[in-house]
Amino acid sequence: MSGILFDELIFGPVHSRRLGISLGINLLPTTNKFCNFNCIYCECGWTNNKATKQVLPKRTDFKRLISEKLQVLQHTPNEPDAITFAGNGEPTTHPEFAGIIDDTLEARDLYAPKAAVTVLSNASMLHKKKVRDALVKVDKNIQKLDAGTEIMFQRINQPLGNLTLEKIVENLLLIKVNLTIQTLFLRGENDGHSIDNTAPEEISAWLKLINKIRPAEVMLYSIERETPAAGVEKVARKELELIARQVQALGVKAVVFD
């Protein structure tokens, strides 16, 4: 599976199962995925950070384009419910991320006041204060936590460098308000290793982390599209609902999407 790459800085709107009509923002290269994770389920395919030239969009270009796009969509059936930072990798790695968030909020307030500015992230950059300060400003700060144990974190998310689950949790604990956790559940096999973050011991460990982090909400979902790892499969909604009830028993809101 080669992956689906977004070839524009601003794409859509598209219909999102979680966010409604979503205008997508891709702050990463358009020719390859650029990320510090290499998740086995990522719709963008495998991470390729070794491309000869990484071209990131400039803040000045983004500011002009987001205003133009929102003006075009204003008062149409495609006026967005959300403006979503996702794209071909980890959006918070862009060096001008904080300023771009400010520009987005300004344009949203002028041309699409009902749209929720949303960031989908893997929590790897939360140790940077400027990233945290930017995320506090957005409407939906959605951070990934796909595992409760280090071994499953490494097998599912395959982080680059020396990123560990412990570090990700430390980062998440730095966010005191406006935090949503998203978790993708799956099972199967990859590279000779068993993959199952729904196993009882995995769920128990993950619930302990959720209880420690105490997010405002947890989003649970499973595979929707083809994955780069061929040996993994979707978890049924009924199972996700059982996990959601365990989250709710902690006093944390949980929502299942399929």
C-alpha cells in the first residue's frame, strides 16, 4: 500500500466521521509522508523522512490561502464545521506552527465563525511550550494514545528516534485543559509480531494512563481504510463500545466512531 497523500496545503472540504464537514490543512511536504511516527495503520503509508528535499509551506502563503478558501466557502453548503490540521504527517513539527494557528483563528473568526479549529497530533512535540500554547487556543486539541504498554506502542506507532510511551505520557500531562485523546484499536500481525491493543492486559494498562491523564474526552475508533501493514484488521463497534464503557466508569467522556 503506497498511501494516500494530500497534494495541497489546503484540501477539501471532506466529510469526517468525527468532525463533520472538514477543511483539511497539510503543513507537510506534498510528495511524501513526513512524520516522527511510522504507524502501521496510517492512511498516508509508511514514513519517508529521507526524501532528498523537504519543502514546507510558508506561513505567509498559508495566511493568504486560508483567507481566500474560507471566503469562497462562506454561506455555501460546504461551509466547514471544522478546520483540521492533519495532512501528510505530524503538523506540530512545522517550525511556524504556532503562528499558523494564530492566522487560522483570525481567518476563522472573520469568514467561518462556526468552524472548530482542530489539530490531530501524536503528542510528540508537546514538550515545546510554543506548541502547547498554540494548542490551548484551538477548539479541539486531539492527541493520539494508541497503547498502554511500551511494547505495543513500539509495534503500533513505530516512533522514530528515542521516543517512548513514557515520554508521550509526560507530554500529555503538560496539557491541563482542552485535551481530547484519540485511540485507534486494531489487531493482527506485523513484521512477525502480534498486534492487539484490545487484549485485557493492554486495555488495563491503557485505562490506567487515561485515568492519570484525565482528558476531557476520549475518541475510540478503528481502521476505516487500507493500511500499510497488510496483516491488521478492524475491531468491531461492539468491542469499542465495551471499552468506552470502561472509560466512562473512570468519569471520563468516551465516544465511539465507525
